[in-house]
Amino acid sequence: MSQQGEELDGRAREVLREIVMQHVATGEAISSRSLAKGGHFQLSPASLRNVMADLEDLGYLAQPHTSAGRVPTDRGYRFFINYLMKSRMLTQRERETIDEQVGHGTEIDHVLHEASRLLSRLADQVGVVFMPTLLQFAIRSMDFVLVAENKILCVIVGTNGVVVNKIIETRLNFTRDELEKIGRYITGEFFGLTLDHIRRRLVRMTEEERAMQDQMLQKTIALGIEAVNDVRTIDNDLYVEGAASILTKPEFSETMALRKTFLALQEKEKLIDLLNSCLTEDGLQILIGSDSDFTHVHNFSIVAKSYGSHNAPLGVVGIIGPMRMEYARMAPLVDYIGRALSRKIEEEEQQ
Amino acid sequence: MSQQGEELDGRAREVLREIVMQHVATGEAISSRSLAKGGHFQLSPASLRNVMADLEDLGYLAQPHTSAGRVPTDRGYRFFINYLMKSRMLTQRERETIDEQVGHGTEIDHVLHEASRLLSRLADQVGVVFMPTLLQFAIRSMDFVLVAENKILCVIVGTNGVVVNKIIETRLNFTRDELEKIGRYITGEFFGLTLDHIRRRLVRMTEEERAMQDQMLQKTIALGIEAVNDVRTIDNDLYVEGAASILTKPEFSETMALRKTFLALQEKEKLIDLLNSCLTEDGLQILIGSDSDFTHVHNFSIVAKSYGSHNAPLGVVGIIGPMRMEYARMAPLVDYIGRALSRKIEEEEQQ
DNA sequence: CCTTGGCACTCGTTTGGTGAGAGTGCCAGG
DNA sequence: CCTGGCACTCTCACCAAACGAGTGCCAAGG
């Protein structure tokens, strides 16, 4: 398998490359004749047919039906991406647009949302940005604001700059001063810990004797636990933008396929699982057709990249589109946006 | 025009009613024969044809082509809704679901978002909830939290329970104590005023002499203005949910119509304009086809209702769907959800 | 040994035509 | 005013034929 890159001789590689590129450009099955007319080869259609027949035997090409041209298979695309593709650099303009857009906002959630829109627009595909729950990340501060009798707004700021608000309803009565103090205490005590840690610490504290006597401490702990609880339920941690761009893709012209595709995009859980699995890997990931259940069933491809600070990946950004897409353009695009987000987050952290 | 309800005799009305109902149920053009077979009339197809021809002359019906059955026109639907429709009450179960869902959350934004989902699900149409900017509404409190050096989270709570957060970047340095004080001051000074008022007051204050000398007051005013500025840019004040349900509607089976429709839903500005125009009216509003540019071009109908507290409408909730929809069911549904939201908001206010 | 032109074969797509079916409009008679 | 009858129109489904695109294979030529 590791020799796969060697399996094809130079000419076969060129032919495969050309077929993929033409097919991506036109969307149609490629015939030996159109390939010969392209001018890249000094060969007759008949010779090309022989090469193409070989490529088909090896599983890189397929025919929709006898007497149609050939289209790349999953395997063909995969080979193309690994060994044949020449990435098309982003234009100066594109890079500027991205830097500007990503650099612009201050609230991370907002920046992420904008990023998915931007991605969708530049790629003309569905843009996805995923941010896993804050639970695994460290906090910088935690504050409480009295909003109404028995209603308290809790503001948690992560070291990565993510801001989460949540309204807590409680039977306990707090004055503004108390809340102020509690905020200071928790921030001081738990700075740099993850919510998960904090939660466990707080629970342990409830069991300690000392706490049972100090009324104020009791209230603090109660409020703290409330605040940390269910942060995961904060929704909108998956942004899917530009679903309408699917409509412009001819491969989804049959209404049924389209309907299925849309419903698939609605099933956010599955999408989240999939993106989560992209989270650990460091570089750019490309999932094609049969690579995963999700893409297999719906004939999608996914180009995704983790973003985050240094060694800690925070989330995943990527695009979803038909298998036939311009990988040579999409790959650098997603890569660049991922990097831009990482830079942004690292900047945030340093403040 | 006010006599329109009288323009048709009893039989014609019955026929129109029956045609609309059958067409809504089946989606097909209704022929004289199928109408006769329905059993509601003791007439032969030929007689019904005469009645139908009259209705067509008056503009209530139309034929897609010669020798097809007849379909209601905009005007036909409008007449049906105004004079012929018998609203179908909501079931006990539906009412319970709504009450529960709407009563559940605490943050208004969240409640509204849920409402649009709920609406989309119950109606099997696109659900829309619109909340205009806070600018016109009174505030209950305003608080500031130091998030990082030079970054301040501003929390504004409206008397209607809406909570808005916004991060402000500023060159000025504030301590936590100062922020606490400023919050108290502004809340005390401006309680019950609209953001618009507050803004003008603050600007006027900058010009007063007294302010020029008091350093602290200067900082307060600067921060206050920052906070009030651009509240309108907070997005997500329009929730559009369940766009995929359009895919299930046969009238949008041609891919082109579908594409257009989706793009239309993306154009949030136009949609906002339209919904804004529904805001002033008190009761339930139904816009059909040619009633507005938006619905005209895309062959939509909109069923909408204002919600809010007592005399002050806060926003609009409604559904968007094809002209052919079950108005008899949609109308009470939208109405009920609108009322539920209003109740919720009034409750919020009293706290 | 590779390349190439030729040729038969396969399929999908388009075209034209035909017939059935559904529905209307109109008319004349009850 | 209602109704049955009849001619007319339009759509749709179906079928056959022609067409075109593309392949596979083979035999001849460098």
C-alpha cells in the first residue's frame, strides 16, 4: 500500500491527472477523444483508451455505463490528491480578505461564525466551523451579574478568548456585592483550570467540613456548580453556512438527492461526531466518499482542518461539497483559514 | 370593495370554499367532475362548470391551461380567508406543547429561537421569528464586566427581559470597582429609558461643562456611549428555521423555483423589511402572493403575528410557505404562538 | 513492443407520432 | 335554471426509429 504512489507509470499518472481535472472542471464523463483533443498528449484516442482501460482495471476510474466516458472513483480522487495535485495558491486578494475578516471581531464565537460564512462564500460550498464545548478548556475569569431578582448572568471567559454567558435561576438571594466577591474568589481560585476540573473541585468542597460552616462559601459553591453545569448545552457550537450553495451543484439536480443532502446537513449530531474525529489530526484532512459513513452515503467530500493554539486543538473548520470539487483550490483555502483562526486565538491568549 | 363579501351568492361561495379546500389538500387542479363527486353538491358537473366559469370571470379561479381543472388565485385565497374559512382549533396536545416549549427557557433570545423551531415543526413550513433591535425598548439595567485588559463586556437587560451582551474594546483603563460603580450609576440614572434616549442624553452630557471637570464622569459617559452604539449590529435577531421543509413541497419540485426560493430566504434584509411592516398591525396578518413584492415574486404566502407586551409590539412571529397552505390550521397556530410569546414576555416584565 | 486507424457494438438521448384521458365550453332540450 | 351530449383542446405516457457518443478489439505499421 505504501507503494501506491509508484503503482502507475508516468503516462498513466498524467492521464489520471488530466481526467480528474477535466472532470472537475466540466462535470462530465471524460472520453478518450476529448482527452486527445486537450492537446496534453501526443497520442491518439485509441492509445488513450488503452491507458484508461488499465486505470479502470486498477480501480481509479469508472464508467457510469458502457459507452459513456470515464469518471474518477474515490480511489482516483484520493490518488490525485496524494500524488498528482498541484495546489493552487490563494491570491493576494483572497488572503487579504481572510486576514481582514478573521482579524476583525473580538468575540470568538462571532469570529467563528464569520469564518464559516466567509468560507462558504470563497469556496462556494457549504462552510462548517465546529467548536467543541468549553468544558475541556481553561478559564481566565468568571463573573456574575444580577439581572433580576433570582436571575444571575454568569460570564465565563476562557484563556482562548471564548466568552460564554448563561443565565442562572436560583432560589438563593445574592446582593450585587456578594456576586462581585464570588466572582473574584472563583476567578482567583480556579484561574487556568478547565471547567471539568473546577466542577470536580467544587463538588469535593461541598463535602468538606469547613465549607459547611461558612455560609458565604456555601453560597459560592452552589452558584459555582450551577454555572459550570450544563455549559455543554450552550448551542450554536456548530456553524453550518451556505447550504444554498449546494443547490447550484449539478450533481444534486435530482430533487431526491438534494432532499437527502439537506436532511443530512440538519443532522448535526452526526456531523459533530465526524468533525470531532478530525480534531486530533494535525494537518489538513480530506475525506472522500467511502472514507466515512457520512460522506459515503451522501457522496460528499469534506476538507477539514483543526485550529487552535499550539498543541491544543480547539475546533475544526472545513467545507462540505460534492465529491467532484476543486481540491487544488479548496485545500489551501481551508488550510489558510484554519491557520488564520489559530493565529487569532493565539493572539487572544496572549492578552 | 367593502362589499366584496357580498359579491358572491351562497352557492358560488360554497363552490369556491370547496375548491380551495380540495386544492389545498391535494395540490391538484380541481375539475367540475371531481367537485361533483365530492358529494357536497346535488349538482351535475355541467352546472358546476357554469359556476366555476363565473368564478373565473370574477378572478377567483384560474386555469393552468385549457382543459385542466381550476386553481384558486391570490384573490380566491384572500376571499376564502376573509369570508369562508373555518379555523381549525388547535388540539389540546398542540397547545400543551407550545405552552411548555415557550414557558421553558429564561433567555428571551433562546425562547424566540425555540419558538421558530417549534413553529417550523408544527406547521411543517419555514418558521420565522423576528425581533427588532433593542434600540426602541426600555432598559432595566446595564452592567460592565472586565474581561481582559482593555476589553469590557457590557450586559444590557431590557424591561422585556431581553439580554444583550457586547464586548467593547477601549483605550481607557478601568478597574473592576470603577466598572461596578459606572454600572450602578447608569442603571440608576437611565432606568426605564430607551437606548435611543440614553444615547442622546449621554451625548448632550458630554457638552455640559460640569462633565468636563469630573474625570470619572467623563469615563462613564465615554463607556456608556460605546455601549449604546451599534447595538443594532447584534445579529441573530431574525431566526429562520426549517428551510428544509420547503423541499417537501411539490410546488417547488422544479429545481429552478427551489433555488430561487432558497436564495430569497437568504436575503434577510428584505425579509426583515417585510416583517417590520407587519409589526404595527395588531392582529394576525396573512400576506398572499401579490400582496407584497417579496411574496409576489416567489409565490409565497406569509402568516404572521406581532408579539410583545400590551401596547408595545416587540417583534413578529410567523411562517412562510407556498401559497397553497392550510390557512385554516396555520392561522390559529401562528396566533397561538404569538400569544404565548406575548404572555411570556409580560411575565418577564413583571419580575 | 507500442501506436494507430477502422469497425462493430452498446447505450443513452432525442424526435416524432399516436392514442388515451381529462376537462372545458357551448348548445339544445327538459 | 339544470342537465346530458358533443366537439374541441391540451397533456401525458408510450413506442419506435434515428442519432450520436463512446468503447473494445483487431490487424497493420513504425
